[in-house]
Amino acid sequence: MNDNDAGHPKSSRLGAAGWIAIVVLVAFLAWSLWYAIHAWNALAGIDISGMGWFFIVIGILFTVAVGAGLMALMFYSSRHDMDR
């Protein structure tokens, strides 16, 4: 048991704030999916060249690589006790 857990029993039940957070996050997810579908359908009459698709894919891969790198740094710093 560490200092943060002293005197507090573990509870597996989700409180009201947790449920509100889940509902808000699901609403954001639904809105973002609706927006993505709307934006995709708005591009129906637009032709994208091969070079355009290439740069879209490169942008997606770069964004995922940056996100993965930042997550790796976060886990590394957490494991090596650099968070204090």
C-alpha cells in the first residue's frame, strides 16, 4: 500500500462523476464520427491526385509516430521515476 491509498478502501463502483464523464466522452465520440462522415461526403466531387494521397498518408503516419513517441516517453519517465 502506498501513501496515496492509506485509509481509503478500493471501490470498483463508478461514481456519478465517472458516469457523467463517460456520457460526455461518448457524446464527443458520436459528434466526431458524425462530423467525419459529413466531411467525407462533402469531398465526393473533389479529385485528389496521387501526390495528394501520398502526403495525406505521410501526415497520418507522422501524427501517429509523434503520438506513439510521446506515449513511449511518458511510460519511460514513469518507469524510471522521473515524474516527481
